[in-house]
Amino acid sequence: MSDIDTADPAIAPAKRSVRWHIWIFLAPAFLVYTAVMILPLIETLRLSLFNVVDGQMAFVGLANFQRLFGDPRLAADFWNALWNNVVFFIIHMLVQNPIGIALAAMLSLPNLRFAAFYRSAIFVPTLLSFVIVGFIWKLILSPIWGIAPGLMDLVGMKSFFSPWLGKSESALITVSLISVWQYVGIPMMLIYAALLNIPDEVLEAAECDGITGWSQFWKIKLPLILPSIGIISVLTFVGNFNAFDLIYTVQGALAGPDGSTDILGTLLYRTFFGFQNQIGNRPMGATIATVMFLIILAGVSLYLFVIQRRMRRYQF
Amino acid sequence: MTRILKGMLFATTVLAPAGIAMAQETQLTIESWRNDDLPIWQEKIIPAFEAKHPNIKVTFAPMAPTEYNSAVNAKLEAGTAGDLITCRPFDLSLAMFEKGQLAALNDLQGMENFSDVAKSAWTTDDGATSFCVPMASVIHGFIYNKAAFEEVGVQVPKTEEEFFAVLEKFKEDGNYIPLAMGTKDQWEAATMGYYNIGPNYWKGEEGRKALIAGTQKLTDPQWVEPYATLAKWKDYLGDGFEAQTYPDSQNLFTLGRAAIYPTGSWEIAPFKSQADFEMGAFAPPVKAAGDKCYISDHNDIGIGLNANSKNADAAKTFLSWVASPEFADLYANAAPGFFSLNNSPVTMQDELAQEFVSWRENCETTIRPSAAIVGRGDPNLDLEMWRASANVINGTMTPEQAGEETQKGLDSWYKPAK
């Protein structure tokens, strides 16, 4: 500070003092983030342009991408994984987020008893490790030891039970619903917070105008929480296209049966690290990672530049 | 920046273990996928070695079998792998040797104790250099519950027809699940199914070598028929076998809920400690009575020297000991079901293990078809066969499609030598 005070008084008022503390406080986060996120990201993008030629790493331009989309097997694997990933995302959007909003709306009802208990109980699975979630659901749904067949028998629905995780037509839906079960607490909490932010005056004014109950939710509350729903959709999109852990713990790296639960994350894992007798292919893995990055980037940009700008905001 | 970062990573991963090596005695680490065998190594094998070589301390560091290959490859590339590397047979270890990660062991004392066949799984294609000490082979077959067989009143099947008759009997009886196998993990379907019964169809080595030479195709009847037989197993598997995992199958059998368990000899030791009924074993049934039988006697496990090991001399001492008859005897009896490849005859105490090994007298032996030469490409034939076998049993693929798909995958990269 003192050196600035002694500077030429003619310029001093125009120049703002250099606020070093900002940079100092930012530095640790910036350095750590650069070391563990940005550099690896750049390195991955770079690796996708290289491949082993005659035992040496060499720059090959876009040849890896050409192979990924041109080779019939790799392309089939990739499109299969991408499509499964889209289904995975759609199920989350159609099941997780509406349920999350509904739960939040119910929790914010002023005369609900045990609201705090419900809120915690629904949020707890989100805090559990995906390994535990995957393992307990595998056990619950196991046709041999699981409690699902027995419970369904109690209500006379035994005939509807099938080994869902082992059938290609139902495995992806089952895994998606397990994931929904685990993460439904997040949209619930965010929407809950948004709902609590709506000032009582607005709601009272609505009541004076005769808007109550359902129409109050649709006409007053929902427009006010739309920005939060947008954020949740983006979070779901990013989370789903980066997903890997739950599928890996429930279905293994092969994401069976017959690749029906294979999403981009598991495909990337198998390609990059290899599996069993398949040896890992680092450049091709980096290529898939790059494509994933671009897909997520495109989705987020679409939201930020197209959807978010058109969203109407209300100031209270 | 990258360089500094790499330096930091290097310092934390490579240099850290170096501190331990400074101690007086030499420290050896074995990388392995046999996490089931951890107690055997810790309680029997390593103490026996350390008693003879008190200045060498050995650590057995196993990991999960499905993660072993990629993990050990990554460790070798980063220079953090242990001194001794447990070798998968054939193409995987060969790739490591070709990359200079495994040392040549031709002049290792004790290598003369092994036949060329035993060494074949860890020798270059031209047969000149060996790079792993052969430890053991495993034999495929079926383990059955003797009490269950008596209860239902059936005999051990010799032919395929008898085999299905036995399964049908168990199904009618209803007390036991006829076959304990699931398709969720996929590898059981191929390893315990296709590779197990297949050699009787493609006539063992004859078919395997013809496949490598390109004179037979996976679409030929001798390669498709085993799939058709596997498809018939479906009716005799437990409810919900599509979601049944490998540990599920093991538990179903050892808890006495299933009658027959298609498997390999590696299961003997764990089963002995878990099952409280008497177990027997039979070789894959032949098609018609009197047919020559073929079994899969797969060179499964060897041990090699990390070419960058700092303790190469101590590691070689250990490897020579592994090549000795003393180790052969110790290992074959400590881990029954892993059969010694050593020339010196080993007397095994375990009856079930003796039963498995007795098939060698009458049957021709072969190895898994996807292991050597045709298994080194992308897509990997072994994984393709896992998927195809599981699909065939699930009924989502016909045997013919399974043959076509696997052949198509092989054609995409493999050109047989002319």
C-alpha cells in the first residue's frame, strides 16, 4: 500500500491500486485446479491427436477420430454407448427431476409434519458411496439371495419379477432407476431452496387474486423456480454424460449383458485401461474422452447461450 | 509446467518405495492376480523361501483378476511395478517381453526343469527365448456334489447324451439346481462353458492350430456346435441365471443347492474349505461313447522378472527356487488344482486334484483357443467369445451368429501366415 501512496499524485487517483490479496487468495485454488484439472484436460486433448506408429508416439492429426467413426466395430460400440447414454439421461430427466420437484413442492407445504425427517431421509442416499449403493441394489435385485422376489411374492406380484439386471432389455432402465434413487435428493434440495425463496407477499397477492392450490403452483411457483430447474437440467446432463461409477459397480466394466448398459464412461474405461485380455489403447481412450468432452461442452453451451438467455427472471 | 508436474508425480510414486529398499535386506514384491491365494503365499510358500534365504524378504501383492492386466501394464510403464511379475500365458506376457518390460530368463538356473511344452506359453514365437518360469496349469472339467448324485440316483456321465439325461433327472427331482452357472459376468459362459466342452468338438490342438493357420474358421461346424450345446444348458440353470454372478454360482454350489458346477481345477482349494459334502469331478462328456476325449489343460500361471528391477539378483534367486522341485511340491499341494509344470513328478495329496490330473492319461490336452496368437489383436477374441457364449446361453444370439460374429472380429485384424 505504502508504495502506491508515494507514487506520482497526478496518476494515482486514476489508477486503481493493485489488489494483490485477490491473486494470493486465488493462487492455491488456481494452482491446484490447473495441476489436477486443466493440465490433464489439455494433455488428454493432445493425446487424442497422437498414436503409436512403429513403436513411437507420433502426431497423426485426426486419424484417431477417423478410426473411431470409420471402423465398423469401434463406431458401433461408440454409437451404442452414446445412445445408451442418451437413454440414461432421458430417464433422469423424466423421472429424477419431476420427482425431485414434486418432493420439494410437498416439503414446502407449510402444514406438513416431519418435513425435516423426510428431507434428510430422501437426501441420505446421495451421501452414500456409489459402491455401497451399487452393491446393495445388486443384492436386493439378486434372483438368488435378494429380497425383491420375496417382497413381491408377499403382494402377489412374484410373476412380475425377473432378473432385471441380467436382461438386455431391462438392464439399462434398472441401472438408471438405481441412479435416480440415489440422486433424487439433489434436485429436491435445490428446488426446495428456490421455493423457500419465493416471498410470501407474492403468494399472498396471488391468493387475493383467487389463485390457490394447483394453479398457484403452475402459475406462480413454477415460473419462479424455472432458473433452478434449468441449472438442475445442466447438472444432470453433465453428471450423466460423465457417469461411470454406478454402472461399473453394478454391471462391471463390460457393462453387460451384451453391452446394453455400456455408456461413454465405461467404453472409455475399457478402451483406455483395457480389460482382461484386451490391452489398453491410450490414444483411442483419449479420443473417446475428447468426444465426451465436446458433447458435454456442446450441451452446456446450448444451455448457457440459447436457453438461459431467453429465460425470464423476476426481481422481488 | 508439465515437466514440473511429472517430476512431482515421479517423486511421489517411484522414489518413495526406493526408501524402503535402502534397508539392509533385499525386499522383493510379487505382482499377482491370485488374490484367492494370498494366505497360501503368506503362510506356506514365502516362509519356506525365507527360511532358506534369510536376507531376502518377499511380499506377495495380489489384485483383482480382471484388473490385473491393465494395472500391471500401467505400473510397468510408469516404472512402479514390483520385482517379480506373475505372467499370464501367451500373448499378454509376450507383449510385455517385446516391450522390454520382462527380462529374458534362458540362462536362469532351474529352467532346465521344464519341458518345451511347459515353457511354450512364455516363449517367443520362434521358440528362442523364454521369459517366465512356468508355475502351473489348470484343467477344465465339471465338479459335482456326490451326495446329490446318490440322492437322485444318477451315475457320472460319460457322453453328452448321459450328461443331459443327468441334468433332466435333477430338474425333475427339483431339489437341486442342475447346473450352477450364471451369465452376468460373461467370462464363466466362455471359460467354464465354451473352452471347457469345446475341445471335444474341435479336437483340441488340431482345431486350435488349424484356426491359427487359417484352415479352419470359427463358422465351421466344429466351432459352432459347442455353442449349440451351451444353448441347451439354459434350461438347467437356476432361476434368474442372467443376473447370477460368478460368486453367486460358487456359493450356490458350495451351499449344496446345485448339483453340477462347470469349472476348472483352480476352484478345488477354495471349494474344499467351504463345502461340507463330498465332491467329485468328471471330464467334459464326449459326443458318443468311445470317442477320443480332449481336455483343456491350460498353462495358466508363470512368474517373470521385471526388466527394470533394482533387485535383479535376489529376484533371480527367487525364480530359481520357483523352478526347483521343492517349490513344485509345495505349490501343488498348497494350491491343489494348480498343477505343476515341472519335470520332476509331484505327489499330490488331494483326491479331487488327482481326479483332474488323471484325465491326462486318456485324453488329449490342449489350451484355450483364444490364448495364443489369435488372442493378441483388437477386438480381443477372448472377450468376443465371452460375449458370444453369454449371449448364446441367454438366447439372444444363435450359435451360427456367435460363430459369424467372432470370426468377423478375428478377420478384421488377423491374417494367417501363408
